[in-house]
Amino acid sequence: MDNKISFIDFGSISEKNKIFNVIKIIILSLLFYGAIAFENAKGERLYTLVIIFIIYLLLGVIRRMFKDKRLFFQYMYIFDIGLIYLLEHYSRFQINYFFHSFYIVLLLEISFNLNRKSSLIIGISAVIVSLLKYIMLVYYIPNLVNMSQMAFFTLISTFVLIITAFAQYHREEKNKKDLLYKELLDTHKRLKEYSNEIEKLTIIEERNRIARDIHDTLGHSMTGIIMEIEMADHLLDNNVGKSKELLKEAKKSAREGLIRIREVVETLTPEKEITNGIESIKELADEFSKKTGAKIDLQIKGVVFHTNPNVNLVIYRTIQEALTNSIRHGKSTEIIIELYYNNDKINFTISDNGLGCNDIHEGFGLKGMRERVASLNGNIEIYSNGNFTISGYIPVRRENND
């Protein structure tokens, strides 16, 4: 909140503000009529009181036109205090309770139109000015009745100030909560939109990877098969032996292409079906062994526990990519998968007896493997020392088994 004293914006409840002002005018008019009747005011004094009262009402109407000018809007209530004091000043009684009640109406009005800080400042000022007449009365007629009346009015004014301040505090806190709730809803909406965008980008990235796999492997294989078949057809009449050899090679290439097609299809397996921890990994190893003929030794160490499904998914995808690379690039016949469940992390190692390589070039598959593990604050190492090995870990947090 800035240092300037501001009023509460009731733009959404302007209709209530109008109703309040109508009720205020009616109440003040009745109080004024009661004051005039009580005093039996006549002549010049009556005209003076009527003029002051009309100015007081007009000031309340004009004030509504200056709500945007906060400081000026506040000072206009100080004029109200002065006008009420003038009404009492021109009264023939030291205390005219009908005029004095104007202060209570003013306290209610400022609590309705000003914020808590502003209404307290103006309200305390109004109470102090209203006590001047009582102080003068007690000064000239120092008896118990007048002092009791002064104490009673002070108590009533203080009570009104406290009640209105409490009501304003409750209203401002409610406005803050409503604003905070709206901001939380907006933030949730934006996060959901970001999540949807990330999901779309992930899907696009996965599709691009599959497209590259198809282009780089299947496209190359199919081109080779077509060329071998064309050559075999061309040599069929002149060199039957060579033609048969080419057809045999084409058949072999077709089988290898079929394996790769199955590998691509496996990457499209719905994630909800592969987040079942160890069981999903066992199924992956068994299926891959049956399809490729490679011997896969899955070793699980430590006490297996439930954790975030994303962890299971990343480990599954890492093992899947490692198995594919072992067969495709390493020509492996034996692959060892080790999973070790610690209290705060899961270690994994995938090694094979393949060809290995002196210079490891990380393509899309290995880079994607690193990115997945890194997204869960894990780490991964890839090296070739006689055989090709992928080793790493992912920090985890245990979840209840029920």
C-alpha cells in the first residue's frame, strides 16, 4: 500500500453505494428535522442551519465526482466535520443530540467509502472534534450528568470505530484472499497450458526420432533390398548362382528390416503400460531376447520398492535404447542388465559383448537417454572398454506400497 491515503474501490457494488447515500440523506433529513423541532428554531438562525445542512448534503453528492482524486476525496470529509461542528455551533443548546448524531452517521459513511487506515484517521478526528462541545459543557457545568453523557458518547463513538475497523479488516482480508485465489487459478491455468505445450513438444520430438530411425535404418535397408532384387532379376538368365546369392542377401536384409520395424513399434508402447517397475523391464528383456536371439541376463540387487512412475519410465526407456544399440551397432549376442536399488537412488548398468568402439559418437538415441536421466537429476556414463557399457543412477524417493 502506498503512503497516500486511498479509498476503497466499490466499482462492482456501485448500486449498493447509491442505496447507502439515499438512506444517508433520509436519516440526516429526519435528524435535522428533529433538531429544528427540538430547538424550535426560527428566523435567521433557522435559515443559517438550513443553509449549512443543504451545503452538507450537496458536499456529499459532489464528493462522489472526485473518487479518482484520493487525497482531495479524503479532505472533503474534513469539511463534513467542520459543517457538523457549525450546525452545533449555531444551535441554542450546548449539546443538540440530533446534530451530534451526525458524527455517528459520518463514521459509518467513511468506513463504507474509505480504506481502514483512512477511515481511522478521519474517524478519530471526528470523535475529537465532537468532544469539544462536551468539554465546553463540562467546563461550564461540571456535574456528574454531563460527565456521564460525555463518557457515554465517547464510548459509543469508540465502539462504532472498532466495529467498522473490524468489518473493514475482514473485508480487506477477504478481498486479498479472493485476489490470491484468482492469481492461483491463473497460475494453475498457465502451468496447465505450459504442461500441454511440453507434452506436445515431447510427442513431436519422439515422432521426429522415430522418423529419423525409419529414414536412417529402414530407408537404407529397403533401398538395398530393392537394388539386390533388381540385380538378381537382371542376372537371372545369365548367372543363376549369383542371382540366388543376391536373393538370399535380400531376404536377410528384409529380416533385419522387420526387426527394426518391431523396435520402432515398441517405442510407441503407451507409457502407462511400461511404468510397472521391474515387471515391465522383465517383459522387455524376455521379448527382446526372443525376437533377436540374444542372451539377456537381468540382475536385480537390493530391495525393490515403489517409486515415482517417471523413474520407472526413464529406466525402461534407457534399457530399451541400450538393447537396441547393442544389437544394431554392436552385433551383441550377450547383454547384462544390472539394477541396484539403494535407499535414495537406483543404479543401472547395461553392458554387452559386442564390437565396441574406440570413438563413441552420441546420436539422437544416446542424447535422448542422457536428457531423460538428467530430467530426474540423475547422471549417466557411456564408455567402451572391450565391450560397450552404459552406467548411471537416478535419485529416488520411496512411496507407500499400499
